[in-house]
Amino acid sequence: MADRMVRRMGLAGVVFAILLAPATFAQDLGEFEKNLTQFTLDNGLTFLVLQRHNAPVVTCYTHVDVGAVDEVTGITGLAHIFEHMAFKGTTSIGTKDYKDEAKVLTRIDETFEALRKEIEKGDKADPNRVAELRQSFQSLQKEAQKFLVHDEFEQTLKRQGGTNLNAGTSSDYTVYFVNLPENKLELWMLMESERFRDPVLREFYMEKGVVMEERRLRTETQPVGRLIEDFLATAYKAHPYGEPVIGHMSDLQAISRLQAEAFFREYYVPSNMVVAIVGDVNPDRVKGLAKKYFGRLPRRPDPGPVVTVEPPQDGQRDVTVEDPSQPFVVVGYHKPGINHPDNAVFDAITDIMGMGRTSRLYENLVKDKRIAVEASGFQGLPGVKYPGLFLFYAVPASGHTKEENLEAIYAQIERLRNEPVTQEELNKAKTRARAGLIRQLDSNEGLAQQLTFYEALTGDWRNLFKQLDQINAVTAEDIQRVAKTYFTTKNRTVGVIQTTGAESES
């Protein structure tokens, strides 16, 4: 479940949800503090335990502070690949005989490395040697299959009532989650801690094939996917936010299991993880189980943040993808990350400019001018941990051009820069924020997701609620100031799909 443009909707939902009256949410924060227990194990792993006794179920949510942004040249896509690997089991889960399986896995690694080195010779590669190594590589992978108990990790939890077992990778983080009957919490503690204490990356090269096919389907055969990938690479010259979460195809082909193991050892450390347990639980029991099982994970050095800083942009950048498909336009502006004081202002702008059928972009481009079938704007791509982008986009309607849509988007941005938004627009945004937060926090899973997100990315889960005060304090002057500061031509990147073929634009 790689990061896509939809992640910003979850954040936007919380963000908008944040537009409540401060007094109301201050009370809610107080209630949360009464029911939430936070503790950190000796190895650095943080737990958030929230009691909700309305049903005998529990959501178990692991947030690892590692994503595509932590990759370097040559291993793009590895954070996402490891997400897949975390379901493959351990030395005792997913295998019939690990001792003999390990020998075959070692031979697979050695053969892959030899094959990779031979291929890297290019024109000087021995085709007979390449064919021989490929054959051996395929045979060894088939041999390894006889040791497998397929999907044992997943099926064990499902047999015990587990639902919605899943994971996701974004630019900023990786998450793993499941819903379980409350009396199966200890089983989850055992299995979740074991897969991060003693993982076996079996079927690694087969799973790489799955990821490569995913890339073909979601990026290479999708014009909007190709445009967004090129758009990010154009907007970012230095920071790894410019790299795709799914990874580059050549990197996916070349990455080895040994590299994945090294990536795991560096980033899957206790101090880089936050676990939320939300539901019908006893905090003292959770703490005891956490010490018993997760306390076994060894303390290792914290990998630290990405130190690369994207330099200021000094002029508009443009990228075009030519394709027979429908035209598409996207406009992006560099902006600060989630911990900047203006983050709440960008959330309010998102609501006013881009959320729903009453937003300015939809009203103007879709309803009034009818030059687009869809138009919106939002913050959060490709991530929010570091300075990201605020995006505006539109899908031109039949008979209308990308130029018309760009002009209309620019006109709405200039309006935002030069005219204060109305008090009615601000009030609506704040009301929607309140409703959005209520929706986000209506389920155990939603609570676990947002609590771990804010704890990991802002340093304190309470900021989920404090954000409400910040958004509630946003003024029309703030919006105009931020628009003038960031929505400038030299800070802009523009991406378009140029329709080609018989139905192309004139």
C-alpha cells in the first residue's frame, strides 16, 4: 500500500477536523489524557494505550518512522519492499525447517549477486554465464518454496479473529495494523515483536517481481502516475522527496536481500517506532506484555533525520508528459513541513480552495466556467515531515485546454493573494474541521493512526488536538500573507499531460 495522492486526504481530514472551538476540544483533550497511558521501554520504543471499553476488540498499530525519504540512490523502493517482507515470517513462523531453508536462501543471495555483477559488465557480459546464473537462480527459488508455510503470519492472526490486517508505506513512514478480539492481544504482542526481532526475508526476489508489476500498473502505464513522478523529480533537485515511493525500475531490479536486511537493521530500531493499542484494554496489562515481548528488541542507534535541505527555487520549473490520454494540469509550490507555525494556515487554504464542491476551484472551474471536470488543491505531497508541496490540479473538460485551466487556477491564486477570504469561508472551514476530526476519531483504527502519526512526526500526540486551536486562530490576514509568501511564480512547478494523436489539442 504505497503512498499516493490520497494520503493528504487523511491528513486534511484531521486538519480540517481541527477547526473547532478551542474550549470544546480542550475538554476532549482532557478526556483523552485521562484514558491514554504513554510509556517508553528501556530500548526506546514508545507505546500509546487508549482505553475504549465500548466493545471487546482492540486495534494494534505500529508506526515506524521510516519511508521512501530515508532511501538513497540505488535503493529507491526499498522501504516499500520491506513492508511486504515484514509479512514473510521469522525463523519459526512461515517455515517447515529453517536450518535447511537458510542454506538455500544463502545460495540464492550468492547467485543473485553473481548474476548482478555479470549483468553490470554490459556489452562485456558473457551471455552463456548470464543464462546459466538465471537458470540456477530460478531453480534455487523453487527449491526454497518447499520449506515455506505460505502466509502463516497472516493466517495465524486471521484464524484468531484478526481483521483488516494490512500495512502501508509513504514518503514519511511505514505502518502495520490489525484489529483483534481483546483476548488475543498477547498473541499479537508475541508475533509483532518477533517479526521485528527475528525477521526472515524469504521470497524476497519473488516479491520484488510483485512490486515491479505494481510499478508498471500504477506508474508506467498510467499517464497521471508518470506525470506526478516526473513532477516531483522536477520540483526537487536535492531532497529525497523527489524520489518515488515505489522506486525506480532499475533499482528494483538490482536491490538484493542483503541490502534489505541492512536497511532493516538501520531503521527498524525501537527508538524509531511508536505502537498504539486502542480498545478494550487494561494499561497495566499492556505494559507488562510490552516489556515481556517488545522489551526483547535490542536498543540500537537512532538513524536520525534526513539532513539534505532543498535549496530555494529561483524560477518556475515545467514538466510535460505526452500521451493520448485526457489532459491534466498540476501546479505545486514549495512550503514548510508539519511543524512550521503556518501549517494550520495551509490547512485552512486547503479547505477554502480545494475541498469539495463548494471550494473556490470547483465552483469556478467546474460549475461556473465548465472548463474542468475536476479541480482541487491540497497540501501534503509527497510528505509533511519535511518541507513539501501545496498542489493545485485540474482535469480539463472536453473541448477545453490545459492552458485555460492553468489560467483559471492562477487567477484563483491571485485572488487569494490579493483579496482577504470572507469570514463565512473561514467559519465554514472551521466547522468542517470539527466534523472531520470527529470522523477521524470515531474508530479504534482512526484513533491509533492519528495518535501514532502525531507522536512520531510532531513529537507529541497531543498536537492532534492542539492543532485545533491553531486552525481556529487562523485569520484572513494569515491566509493572504502565506499566499503572498509561498504562491509565487519563482516558487512554482507546473506539470501537464499534453494530449497527442488524433484528439490532441490544437
